[in-house]
Amino acid sequence: MAAEDGSSRVPLYEQVKRKLLDAIASGEYSPGVPFVTQREICERFGVSHATAVRALNDLATEGYVVRRRGSGTFVADRPVRRAQDSGRSISCVLQFQGPHVSQLLAGIEATCAELGYRLYLTHCEGDPRREERALLDALDHGADGIIVYPAQDSAPDSAYTEVLGRDVPLVLLDRYRPDLATDAVVADNVGAGRQLTEALIGSGHRTMATLWDETTVTSVRDRLAGHIDALRRHDITVRPDLTVLRPFLSLSAQQRQALLTDLLRGPQPPSVLLCANGYVLASAAQDLLALGFEIPGDVDLAGMDDAGPFDVLPLTAAAVSLPSREMGRRAMELLHRRISADTPATGPELVVVPVTVQTRQAAQAHLRIFSADSPGPALPALPALPTAP
């Protein structure tokens, strides 16, 4: 597309958008009639696919065209450009609540403000159907890009395929989907499992059992892989009964306590329980107290991340601190680069953000807790457990 007088300073997508607005104004496209496609824009103006996508996204955001799922793009009945709709917007789809998610969102929000994006937020509470609706709603409302924290049983492939098919930039956050070629920003979960295990080995622990919440997401499987790798590096036998991926938090109190009893009353009991997150850790602590165990006298606790209802470090031998806010910031920066690029992406990018491990030795103090009928300090009150992420 040849630049007109003075247009060399105008972004190419903006030049294309102005041409399309002129075509709408002249009656070349009427309301209810299919609008020009991305491919036709590329051929007509000689621009890249990314430029065509950006021009169409802006027209949709500003109300000149509407997208109808399964039908295509059409000129709006009354295309009116509203001042508050003149900027770019992104859709953010998150799961659950809690400190980790709040910090993810804080990083996204701060970066959106710096870059001039409007942010539309949806909390799906782990429901794949709500996740699917949020993705399709983002397309219908012309979002320039989408950030998604996928649920364990994530939205159907068709919803993600629809997003990718329309070339709307998409970044997955906290976990990735191996079946989809998408950008993702995650914590170093393999490193988390490995570093935590090595810290515990350094503290004298040789027998460790894992307690999980979700079991199929990549963050969990990567942490387990790091844990097993560290055991093997130190010539510690990997016991399937201690490393099995099984849910703990979703069990009833009776089932959880039966599982803990089997582990700790067995012939080779673990000296430490590696808990998937702070919610699992808090639940395990309450169950252990109900069974009459002392922490850390009878068994110790460790956290594979510090997401939970309270600061987990006083209860643990070691815990992984997630770089939640940094992950949110990096996800938004990556999305912005994809939105702003004039050329198609060369391939999906996986951004891995380092984690840190805090140990009891590094803490200023630690907590020792006893069952109610054991001698010693009074039992501290543990907070009620909210729904776990």
C-alpha cells in the first residue's frame, strides 16, 4: 500500500482502517452484508495479515463493524464512534480468587495502564463453559488481544481454535496447553519442584510424599517432574506411592485423614509432605492436628508454591515463592508486542519466569503446632479455608 502525502508517519494499519471507513461511508458495504475479510484486505492493500487483523479489530472496537460467531464480520447498523471506545482493549480471563491471582492481575493492570489499554476482566471460577463463553465474548466485542489463565479442564479446543483462526493475539498465563501453539508465560515449575526438593534434602529429608490439588495442568506435572529429577540426582528411590498424582483437597475430611494415616503409619513413612499450594498445606495441617500429629515433630510440611489463605512459610520447612506480579507484567508485555507487530509472529513464545525457595532457616521465626491434647503451646487458630485455585 503506497503511502499518501504525510501518511508516512501514520501507522499502516491506521491507513488501512481509514480506507475501509471511506468505503463504508460511500456505501460500498451496507449493514447486514458481509464485510471485507482479512485475506481480502491483504490482497487489496498489499499489507501483512497482522496489519489487516489490527485494522479490523480497531473497526470492531470502535463500533463500525460487528462480529457474529459462525457468520463473519458485518457493518454495524448505526456505526457510531464513541470517544471512550477509541483506544485498544484486551480481555483477561482468570480462574478463582486469592493472592496469586490478585498479583497476576495487578501485573496485568499496571502494564495495561502504562501501555494505554482498557482491560475487561472475567473470573471463571474453574468452569470450562464460562471460560469458553469469555473467549467467544472477547471475539464478539473486538478485543485486540486475550490473556487466559486456563482452568484444569480448559475450554473446548473449538473456542481456542476460533481465537487463533481470527489471528487475535493470545497469551496463556501460569500454565500452557501442549495441544495448542500459543504464547505462554509461566513460572519455572520444573525448577520449583527441583529446588524445593533439593532444599529439603539439604535439611536431611530423604522420604517425601506429594499432596496435590489439580492433577492434569502443566504447572503440576512440571513440578512433579522437577521433584523426581532432584530425587534421582541424589540417588533417592522414586516411590510411586509417594509421587502419584492424586487429588487431596477435593477429598472429604475423612478421606484426607485416611490417606494421611496410611502414609504416616506405614513401614517407611515420609518425613515431609510436599503440598501443591498453600490451600493444600493448610488443609493437611488441620487434618494432621485432628489425627494427633505434631508439626514439625512428627512430620514436616513444604509448599510447592505460596498461594494460599495465609503466609505458608511459618508452617513449612521450605516453600516456593511465585513471581506472580512479574508473570502478569510479562504476559501483558508479550501480548502488546503481538498486537503491535506489523509482521506475523515467527512462532509461539514460552516465557519462563524464575522462582525463589524460602527455607525455615532463612525465616525470622517458625511455628510449631500441636494437637489439642498434646502437651506444649496452645494450638494456633488456622483460618477457614476458601475454595482452592
